[in-house]
Amino acid sequence: MTRERQQRSEGAALPRLGTHLLLEGGGHQAPQLRQAAVDAVAAPLLDDLREVVDRAGMERLVERLEKAVQRLETVCQGPGMCGDGSPQGVAQYVQAFDALLAGPVAEYMKISKEVGGDVQKHAEMVHAGLMSERSVLVTASQHQQPAENVFSALLKPISEQIQAVQNFREKNRGSKLFNHLSAVSESIPALGWVAMAPKPGPYVKEMTDAAMFYTNRILKEYKDVDKKQVDWVKAYLSIWTELQAYIKEYHTTGLTWSKTGPVATEGAKAPSAPPAGAAPPPPGPPPPPAPAPTGSSSDDSASRSALFAQINRGEGITAGLRHVSDDMKTHKNPALKNQGGPIRSGPKPFTAPKPACSANPSQKASPKQPALLELEGKKWRVENHENATNLVISDTELKQVAYVFKCTNSTLQIKGKINSITLDNCKKLGLVFDDVVGIVEIINSRDVKVQVMGKVPTISINKTDGCHVYLSKNSLDCEIVSAKSSEMNVLIPTEGGDFTEFPVPEQFKTVWNGQKLVTTVTEIAG
């Protein structure tokens, strides 16, 4: 190889010299000679270049390619990636849910932390529920829809978080921010939209409307006092508003499952999301496996399928009927009436399976709570009374309020002038009071009777079935506001001392007049 280079170098010496002379002197043959000189110089250089590429260059190229392949393999085997290099948990609707967590949810968590106390603790529970829901969404994005019992097991963490939020409210009824806790507790079941096919969006709206009663109370109380509380209401409600829009775009008729992945199992786990707002509490132990379906459920399903198959035969279904002769008819053969009924030989009619009794002691009815009638600060607490007909609150002040909770088949009398009265979750309760300067509220109750002896400006009835309001002559200008309630009656006193009953309208008609909706009361004829 060295000898060949030497020969090439010697052969190229004269052309190089000739090129120099031609460039200096010039001549009519200069272009041809110049090209020949260039070719003579370029030829050995090209040979050298080919040799470098064939040996050292190729080796360096192979090394670079090997390093690049190693980097790609390292990236593909990194966290968050599957064996084929595709990322896990990044379906489009999971990313959209992460945007919801980073936006409205993070704002709600921030303001809740500023409010502090019970509101902050409650918000952390809500965040944990949202993170459990995200895990279900990630599982659905990577798996096909499983059987009903497996799906129920996957939803169990969400159900537990909903229960925790509602229990926190029940345990903190004396909280100064009870309206905040109630607003969250009434609407948190909206997290169950993943199981509400085919209309998950309207379900979330219904749960949001349930919170409006309490959020309106917060706005009314803090509108001109504390802007932070108003911002809290807006931030919390925006979560459900954005969730409705999210469901409408990605899960219009129900939770969207993958069509290509494996069928989901109870052990399916989803990668954790980047932190948004407050960190969720550590996850608990995995849920126990669901009980295996019994043979009766499969028999019921088979019977039901056979029933529908028979119905789908149309007119041909009568082909299997046999003729009934006169001697088999009871109206023509009275002796048949004295005989026992025919023995059924075919399958028994379909009946809905009864829910199995759970052997889990934690699901048994909670123990009876102690009855209370006490003054706590400026709040009278009357709770958990049954069959008590002589409950009396007499030592009252104008700034005090009364909260009556879960009293059944009892009677309560409140003497003097008080700020407000609230009846919550009461049944067959009779309330008699003198004067209220604020409002009397009846919530989540049934078959209650309220009598005003003096004066009251407003009575609010919400989510109550059966309510009789007896007004006095001094309270005839009282405003009665009702929502989601039925069987409401207002009784007006007469000159003779009796009462005349007037039902509160429950049915309405709404029409569009070209500019706005006009709602009027509809009277039922008959």
C-alpha cells in the first residue's frame, strides 16, 4: 500500500508543476491542461478517501449506531413505558382528566387550604376520591370492560372515599363551616358517574344541584363579609362544571373502555399521576376478592334469556299452546273449584334476585347515637330523639340558632325569639315556635308539622316529602320557598280559630315567549 502511494505521489508531481506554469503563463490550451491537472490531483485523494471510509470510517459509524441503539433500548425500558415503547396511562381522556386536576381541582385545594380547618381536611378527602377515579380511568384506557363483579371491585376505592367524605360531615355537625361540609357531602356522589351509563353527565348535574342549596347559603352569608368564602364556592362548583364538559366530550354514554387491551381484573393497577394540589393519603390495602357468582344467578340469567327468546317468536309463540276443553273450565265444571290447585310443572316465574346478606360486621347498622338537647355556644343542638313529646327550649336569645337533626315521632317547642331554626333529616316531627327573625329551614325530612305562634319572615322547604305549615295571623306575609319537595300544605287561620288548608303547587308549565322562559303553575283537574 505504501509503494502505491509513493508511485501516485511521483506521478502527480509533474501535473502539479505544469498546473503552476499554466496558471502563471496562460495559453490557448490552458482550460484543457487545467482540467487534466485537476484530475491528476483529485484521483489519489479520492482513492485515499475511499480507503478511510472503507476501514476506519465504517468502524466509527458502526460504533455510533450501537450507542444509539443502546440509548433507545434504555429509554424504552424506562419507567412509564411498556415493552413495545408505548407509554402507559397517557390516553387522551386521561390527559384531559389530568388537566382538570391541575386546573379547577388545584384551585379548589389552594383556597381550601387558605380557609383551613375542617374545609381543608374535607378537601383532602375529595382529592383522594378524584385520584381514585383517575386510577379507574387509566385502567379503562388500557383494558377492556370486565364483568360486573370485577368492575364493582375496581370502583370500591371511589365508594370508600365518598363514604369518608359524607361521614366527616356527619361527625362535624357542630362545625362553624357546616354549610361548606354539607355542600361537598351532598355533591360528592358525582364521582360515581363512571358507573352511570348511559347518562353520566346528567347524573353529575343532579348531584351538583343538590349542593346548590348549601352553596347559596354560603354566598348569602359571606357575600359582603369574606371574599375568600365566595371564591371557595366558585372554585368548588367549577370542578363539577368542568367534569360535565369532560364527560360530554369523552364519555357521553358511559365510561369508555379500551377495545384492544386485555380484560381488566381486580389486580389491575394504574400508574400514579403527577401531584396536583395536595398529596393524596397513602393507599389502603387492596380490596378483598368479590364473591364468586352462585349457580342461582346463572340460572336466572338463562331463564331470562329463554323468556326473551320466546317473546321474540312473535305470533308463533302460540303454537305450543294446547286446547282447553269444556270439562277443564271452572265456570262449566264447578267441581274443579273444590280441588287443589294444579301442580306447576314448568319453570317458576322470573323474580328479581334478592340481595345477599353481608356477613361483614362493618356493614351492619351503626349503633344508635345518644340523644342531645344542649346549648353549644350560640347553637341549640337537638339530635337523635325518638318518641319524645315534651322537648322544650325556653331560655333563648336573639343571636341563638337551633339545629334539629334526626328526630323521629317527637314534638319540640321553642319559646321566645331566636335567630333561625333548621330541621334536618327528621320524620314525623312537630315544631312549635314563637318568633324567628331569620329563616326556618326544613331539609331532607318527611311528615313534619311546623306551627308559628308569632312571626317569621321566611320558611324554606327542600327535599322534603310531607310538610304542613301552620301560620299565625302575624305571619301571613311569610315567604315560603320550596325545592324538590312534595305534599306541602300551608294552613291559614280563620276568624273562628280553625285553619284552612292550601296546597303548595308542585307542577309547573314552562314556555318560551320569544325572549325568555315563562313558568306558570299547572293545576291538575279531576
